[in-house]
Amino acid sequence: MKPLEDRKYQDESIARLRDGFRNGHTRQVLVAPTGSGKSVIMLKMIQAMIAKNKRCMFVCERRNLVEQFSAHLDSHGIEHGIMMAGHWRKNNKSLVQVASVQTLEKCDSWPDIDIVFLDELHVLMRKSVINMIETRPTLRIVGATATPFNPLIAKYFTNVVSVVTMKELIDLENLVPFRIFVAHEIDTKGVKVLAGDWQRDELEQRGQQIVGDIVSDYLKLSMDVFGGFRKTICFSCGIAHGAELVSKFAEAGVNAVQLASGVDDEYKKEVLADFAKPESGIDMLISVDMLARGYDQTDIEHVILARPLKKSFSQHVQMVGRGARSHDGKEICVIQDHTGNWLRFLNDWNELYHNGVTELNSEADKKSRKEPTDKQKDAAKCPKCGCIWPGRSDICAHCGHVRQRKNDAENMPGEMIELTGSEKPEKFSSEMKESWYQMMLGYCRKHNKKEGSAYFWYQAKFKVQPNWKKQYAEPSIEVSNYCLHELIKFAKSKK
């Protein structure tokens, strides 16, 4: 895992924000993927400002996020005050102030400051913030977000700084890749739509109907992918749905804890502190949306989507992003989707993932999306394990199952397609077959397996015996997954 402080794109982001201020943009948006270190960028800017004796204020959405950023400031030796009634750290004379937007809404006036940093800008466009923007046109403001799709952002901000994409961060190994599984889906057909989204009470009832499937799919995926449980967060349809999940997970030997609005702040703090321990006794946290923003624990390796979203692409990105952060020993994050969200937002996801954000007029959170058909949903995933097909590859990234290409292509959202018609076997080039045999041998050597296994794996895949020189090559992900699939299949046959 690369230290956040060593990431060059953060310094470039700061340089571009400074250029924006010099060019007359007093209100700017810093866009960067979840896990890229937006708080580190703002912290560096705060350090530079207080060196010039300038007053700064950092504003976030909730009390626990205030404490979280306060801890960041402490770790860098930055003296600061916290604007909160009765807080032991209240100090109006400090050059740096940290506050929640709820506290500021109760204040008669905002303090005298030179620059404001708004964390999770897409949810901070509230009356108090808008009033500050309108009454202090020369005040410098930096709003940070991974999803700048709130229409009010484009109305009040004039410049966007977006230096790095999620794809680039994964290539740099600063974030981990996702492995997505389309699981038993919550049925949203016929659910009433209110204010552009499904009616929550009815949606929660639908969610409770597949609680057993969510638990059983989790148990299977945990064993198939990791060989055991990994730290997991689950997004539920509502509190009752979350409570039912906690109960059913407990019956399966999984210690899940729900965090919901109205729960005592000290209890939340204790739960989060326990879950953050390397050897925590808590396997899973469940919430509706409390963990979707500002929660930056890095060792989350499994995310369960059990809250269908009709329009809010921002919410989808925020939920998925909780598992993107890198951590020592962490190679991937599993997304277990029971909602249809992944396919519903796939085109917008691909655009954000590859290209980032270049302008502030996105319709991503407002537009209606055509629901994929059942046939398209089936075509989008591996029939063996439910893993989403990786782009145009014909080999499942999880179990190694080879997709049979057919005729009459039916377009899927994004890159995924289904081909129907002829059942003729695929043709493989000699170069490909030789390469696979060498990588299968490499897999055997790497994992201390008998080299004879490579012979049988090759024969199972290509329907002929290998006739190549015995050479060893580093196995690709596709070859490794295929070999692992064959090993699992053999183990099951022995049982």
C-alpha cells in the first residue's frame, strides 16, 4: 500500500486549485475517487494557509466525521478548535476550525475565515452553506467530492479540478479492483415511486423476502473467494431489514452489527473502534446509508448491496467505494449485488471509472434509466458463479468458466454482450494454447502442485493433449482462476 503523502496527483490537484483561485474562481470543486486522499489534499492546503496566518474552516456532515478529521489534524500536529456545543476542544481563537454543517445551521453567523473546505460537497448543499456562498462572494471555497452530481453544485461553483480517475488509481495500486457478483435480486417490480425513488417501506418489505438468500450467498462467496470471512459492510433497505439481516447472519455464525440513526453516539463510536481492530470480533457492519459517506476504514474486502437505488448514481458510487481503499495484503474487493444497481448504473459507472469528471452539469442523479431485461441480466454474469463478465473476456475472472460465443449479438449495457445461435466449439491459436500450457505449469510451480495437473487442465480446456516444450511462465489472472476452478472441481468430485 502506497502512503497517501507520496501520491503525486495530490500535489497536482493543489497546484490546479491554486491556479483556479488566481484565475478568479473563488468557488471550486475538487473531484477525486473515494480513497484517493481528498482529506489529505485539504489538510495540505490548510497547512499552507496557516503558515500565512490565514484562518481556515473544515465543514463535514456528521459529528463522527468532525472527530475523524480532528484526528487527522492531530496526527500532523495542527492545532485546531472544534465548533460544537460543550466540546472540550472549542477554541474560537484557533486559525483552524472544524464543524459539522448541522452546528453551523444553528449559528447566527459564520466565523471570520479566509477559506472554507467542504467535505462530501454533494450532501452539504444545504440552506446554511448556500447562504454563506450567496452572502460572501469573495470567500474562497473548496468543495471535495467523488460524485459532484448535485445540481446545486453547478449553480454555485465555477471550476472543477479532477486530476486522477479510479482506473488510474487501480493501475497505480493505490486502490484495489472490484470483483462483482450479481446475486439473488430484490424484486422492485410494482414498488411505488415517490420523489424519483422507490417507496422505502414497500422496498424494505421486498428486501426482507430475500434475507435468507443474502446470507447464503455471502457464506458461499466468502468461502469461494477468500476461504473465510473478511471484514464486510452491508447496505440495507431500512432499519427493520437490517435487524432481520443481523438475526439471520447470527444464526449462520456471522457477527453482524447494525448502525442506524437514533443510536447513541457513544455506542456507534465503540462499535466503529472495535471493527477497526485487526482482529475485531465483529465480522460485518450493516447500515442504510450511515457508512456510505466519509467512512474510510481500509481493510473492508466485501461490500453487500441490499438497497436498490432507482436514480441516485452518487449513492451507488459512494457505497461501492467503501471497499476500494488499499490495505496491506488486500488484493480485491468483492461486491455482492442483490439490487440490480451495478447493471442499472453501468454506463455512468464506466464513464466515471475511465474518464472522471470534467464539467459540472452531469445528469447522472436525475435521469431515468431503462431497466435491463431478465435475459440481459443473465447474459451479464457467469452462469456458474454469478460473477460479472470482465469486459469482453470469455473467461470468468472468478471461477475460470469459459463463455461459449454464439451468433446474433444482443447489446448489454456498457461492454457486456450475449451471443446466441451456433454451438460450434471455439478455435484457439497455437500461440494461445502454448502460452496457457506454460502458465499452467507456472501455476503448479508457484502453488506447489504436481506438474501433471497442468496436463489434465490443458486437456480439459482445449480437448487435446499438450504437445509443447515444458517451459514455465507467470500465470495470468485468467489462467490462475481457471486452474483454481479445476482444483475446486476436483476436490468436490473426491468428496
